[in-house]
Amino acid sequence: MSSFELRPHHGLCIAFFEGKGYSPDFTRYMAEMISYLEMHNPEIRLVLHTDRICSACPHNRNAVCDSAQKVLHYDKTVLSLCSLENNQVLLWKDFQSLVRLKILQQRRISAVCRNCQWLFICSEKQQKFLTFSDKYDKIEL
Ligand code: SF4
């Protein structure tokens, strides 16, 4: 399979996905894509346009997101915070680690996802993630 195109901000959507989405088909597809990424750890290409996940989204209008400017801002912020570039290719798990280290552990999710309708879910989960990380760090020490 050729490299898996992924919008950078989808690294955050995936981190806190809990089976909610824009439509039942989209939610099912998102869950399938997450399983695929976790199982195969493919090379991903970070892109600033609609990606594999967008392909099942009802907001995808002829390959353009109907919130294009808003999500482009999310994507560029994720790239900047993770010191990555448009079109960069890396393994899914390396990208996932960068998102955790540079955004989640730094409590920066709200700096990326301003005005996102799902932010309330992700903010709550970020707090749980941080609590767990703190405990984990203590165990490691
Ligand atoms: S089309 Fe827009 S709203 Fe839908 S998954 Fe892609 S970026 Fe998100």
C-alpha cells in the first residue's frame, strides 16, 4: 500500500477518538483506519489537504473540507509544534509519539483545536492522559 496520507491534526483526533463522529459511516471508517494504523504502523505522509480519513467524511466536498481554513490552521499548528513539515513521511508510531510528547504532554491541545466542536471531549481526555502520564512517570522513577 502506498504511503498513508494523513492531515497532521488527525493525530489528535485519533488520540482521543471514542466512537463519535460526523456520521455512522464516518465513525465506522475512522475506527477501521485507527485499527489499520495501530496494527501495521505504516509510513504516513503528512498533507495539508483531504486525506484517507476525510474520504468518508460528510464534510468532504469534492476533496475539499467545508471547514478548510479552520482545519488548515489546526494542521499547520500541529506541524509547527512537532517540528515537522508538509509532505514529510514518517512511521505512524513516530508521529504518534511526537504528538504525545510535543502537544499532549505540554497541554497544548487547546492551542491547536480552537473552535473544534469536539474539544470538550478531548480536553477531558487530555487531563486523564496527563494524570496517567504523571503516575507512569512516578512508577518509572
Ligand atoms: S473533511 Fe474536514 S471535517 Fe471531515 S475529516 Fe476531513 S478535515 Fe475533518
